[in-house]
Amino acid sequence: MNLAIAVFDGFEDLTGSFTVADIALAMVLAFFLTAVVGLAYRATHRGISYSQSYVQTLVALGMIVSLVMLIVGSNIARAFSLVGALSIVRFRNAVKETRDVGFIFLAMAIGMACGTRFYSLGAVATVVICGAIVIMDRFDWFKLDVSNQIVKIQAPPDTDYSPNFDDVFARLTSRSELVSAESIRGGSRVELMYSVQLKSGVKPTELLAALQQLSAGHKVTVLTGFDRTDL
């Protein structure tokens, strides 16, 4: 019994470097600030791949980083130890949109600010950055007015339909460019991919119908708004 007490007395509780109130404030503030980031992400998200779990992960990430910063404090040895421990983690999920990476860094920065007890900095930065994101989305800043379409055409490999397709593109589009030609279905089909810009007043269905007539009934696909969705 005495040995157990002696061993226990040998341990040093480092929690005394910050109070329970400090811990609670850092974690709660990180939660609310990253929740604001999640709301901004949901309000400005465009596309078809919205993920609720991703937004929840942003909130959890901010709180986790806040905890990590509380653990590290100003101790360099602990900082290097955590870097070594976290380096074994591997993430295999590809990020579909570049803006998603920005939200991840924002959640991490908020967690770092809360964990190092820069509360005002974290709160002000959250409001300013989320406000900027919402404003850019609402006013469509940096939007490219030109609308492009991707056209995929499947055709037999022994027949050259390209001149006929070029005639349709010249009639219905203001710009067309062959992007790729790929052999599919074991060589029984050739898939041609074009990047086109429709003329004013021309609908994608008109281009689809015109190409369908020339492709001998083979598959034709017109992708509209591909730059706003996730393929």
C-alpha cells in the first residue's frame, strides 16, 4: 500500500497549468466558432456532393485542434512528440473541391486560436472570414460569364464521323475543341470528348439532338454546368 502511494506521488499532474474554466471555454468557443464555419459552408455550397459528415468533422476538428494546443502549451518536447504521433495517420479520402481544403484550414486555425487562448482573435477571424465567403458567394465574385459544355460522343472505330460533328459544332457553337479520343468497350467503340461553347439562344438539347442524328444511334452526352458540380 505504501509502495502504491509512493508511486502515485511520483506522478505530476500538469493540468494545473490551466484551469477547468480555461478548458471549458476553449472547447465551447471552438465548438461554436467552427459551427459558424459549418453554417457558412452549407450556405455557400454548390454542387451535388454536400456531405453532412464533412461539416460535422469540421466542427470536431476545431475542438480536437483546440485540445491538442492545450496539451502542447509552450512545451517544445510535447509539440515534437505530437507531430511524431500524428505522422502515422493516413488520410485516403480525396477532397473533391479546393474550397473544402480552405474550410479545413479555417477550422484548424480556429482550434489553434482557442487552444492557445487567443479567444478574441478566433472570434473576430471567424466572423470576418465567414462573412467574406458569404459575400463572395452572394455577389458571384470572380465568376466566369462564359458557359462551357462537355460533349461525349461514342462512335464505331471504323468510321470517321469527325467532319459531320464539326459541321454541327460550326452551326450551333461559337467554339469547339476536341479534348480527347478514347477506345472503349474493348475497342468496339471510340469515345470523343469535346469542349464547346453554345451560341446565344442555342439549347443543349438542340445540340444533343443534332449530334444524335449523326452518330448512327450511338450514345451522345452533353454535360452542362460541369464546373459547378462534381463529376
